[in-house]
Amino acid sequence: MRWADHKAERRTRILDAGVAVIGEKGPDVGVETIARRAGVPRSVVYRVFKDRSDLDEQLRVRILGILLDRLAVDPMGTIGEAVADGVDSYLSWVVEFPQLHLFLGIGSASRRTEGSRTVTGAKTAVAVKVTAVFDMNLRARNADPALAETLAFGLIGLIDHSVNRWLANPERAIDEQQLAEFLKLSIWQVVDGVAKREGIEIRPSDPVIYS
């Protein structure tokens, strides 16, 4: 039991160190740098984790946990407030931790990300929660909820690709505030368009319905 506790403590220390140095220096930091920050020999890292791929995936789990704690995925108040809160909470995290966001997308220098199950799973989980909100709100307005899933996953893709390109482009034509306004407007126009197709009228001041 004492050995298991010791290993768990080292694992936590290494992951905390990895998140810290990636946040400071970017995704291409080596295991030696992470080990030095954690205060353990490099060999210890490979006793705790199977290999660099395992370490990277566990770092993604830790980083996504930090992001999801910040992200407003349980919208409250009005529809307009829910859209604004979701965009602002995500974009503010990306701007505050650009290197962590980059690591989620590309991985480390030695192990580039290729279809990370952790990242894909997190996006899917968020989209599923948004799907449930759309489903409830369409049903509450006596509209067909068939498009709820397509709408949710489409909007997650719109946000993800727009933010990724904006962050990767060193010659950005718009600033953070302009990007946020673009995303809020685009989301509203898509949602409003789907609502109109179903024969219902919604306003940004309408409450988000939970029932």
C-alpha cells in the first residue's frame, strides 16, 4: 500500500510538472525537462508511465480536466447568455493557456497526436451534453428534435476549427474580442436558422429550458 501511495504521489507530481512546463515552454519539451521540474530522475518517469505516448495521453487527460472545469457546458439563464458564456469561457482559456491548447492538438515533438481518444472523447462528451440541451429545448417548443445532434456536433466543429486556425495564425486579422463576437453571431444564426426551419421563433432573451 505504501508503495502504491508513493507511486501515485510521483505520478501526480510528474503530471503537474508536465502541465507546468508545457504551459511555459510549449508542447516540444522533453521528458528530461519534465522530470527535472518534478524533482525525479528521468528513469522514474518511465517506471510510472509505460512510454512517452502514455505520458502524453495522461497529460492530455489532466489538461482537459482543467479546461472542462473552466468551460461553461451547463448553460443557465437566457439563450443569448448561454452562447456568450460558452464562447467566452472556452476562448479565455485558450488565450490564457495557448501552449496547453496546442499540446492537445499536436502532442509532443516525439509523439505527435494522431486521433487521441482522450481529446476525441472530450469533444464528444461536450457535444453530447449540448445535444441534450438542444433536444429538450426543441421538444419544449413542440419542434422535431431530430436535428439536435447534428446541430450540436456541427457547432462544436465550427468553434474548434475557427479557434485552432486563429491561434495558429501569427498574422491574425482579428483580435480575441472580434473572434468571440464572430463565434457568438455564427452560433446564434445557425441556431436561429434551425429554429425557423422547424417553424418556431426564438430570441436571445428567451430562457434555456430544462425539463
